[in-house]
Amino acid sequence: MAFQFSLQALLRWRQVREDREKLRLSALTAHLLHTRTLYEEQDRSRRQAGRDLADFMKSGMVASEVHFDVAGLEGDTRRLKALSADVKKIEQARQVQQDAYVDAKKKRESLESLRTHQLDAYRLVQGRREQQRVDDLFAVRRGSKAQSS
């Protein structure tokens, strides 16, 4: 008789759930990295625009150009703040998802551990039964040799 784990369906379901949580975590991690990259690119662009504005002001600019460039820097700053807020929200969502993944993994591992213990116990019982069969066979053969002598 082959080993059958009575909770195999639950174990499969927990594995599927763990896999799903891991995929969600991966997606959030990728989204976080993308958003951080956008933030860093925007920050570099804003700093470069600030340096360019400072250089142009040294060489002399028309007031309307200064106002236009300053407005552009203010827009860049607003976008940076929005990206920073997005990064924080995604980090929080990622942490929640990380916790969900770890929880799903622990639940699957505990069930897998139970399965392993039950399989070990099954193998031990099967080993004892096999040994008993060998011992019985030996006793029968020994008994038949003793009668024929």
C-alpha cells in the first residue's frame, strides 16, 4: 500500500497560494524599482536644470526666461514629491505583501513538515513489516530444514 497524505489537497492549495503571493511580491518589487529609477532620473534632471539655470543667470537672462525656468523647476519639484510619495506607498504595499508571502510560506512549510513526519512514520512501519516477513520466512525455512533432518 502506497503512502497517502490525507491533507495533500490542502498542501497543494497552500503551495498555489504561496506561489501567488510570491508573484505579487515580485510584481511589487519590480514596480518599486521602476518608480525609484524614475525618481532618481527626475531628481538628476531637476538638479541639472538648476545648474543650467544658474549658469544662464550668470551669463545674463531675460526675466521672462528666468520665470519660465523657475516654473519648470517648481514643476519638477512637484513631480519629485509625487514620485517620493509613490515610492513610500509602494514600499508599504511591498512590506504588507512580504508579510503575506512569509505567512503563506510558513503555513505551507508546516504542512509539508507534517507530511514528512507522516511519511517517515509510514516508512518505519513498512520497514518493520518487511522485517517481520523476512523473519517469518526465515523461521518457516528453518523449521522445514529441522523437520527434514
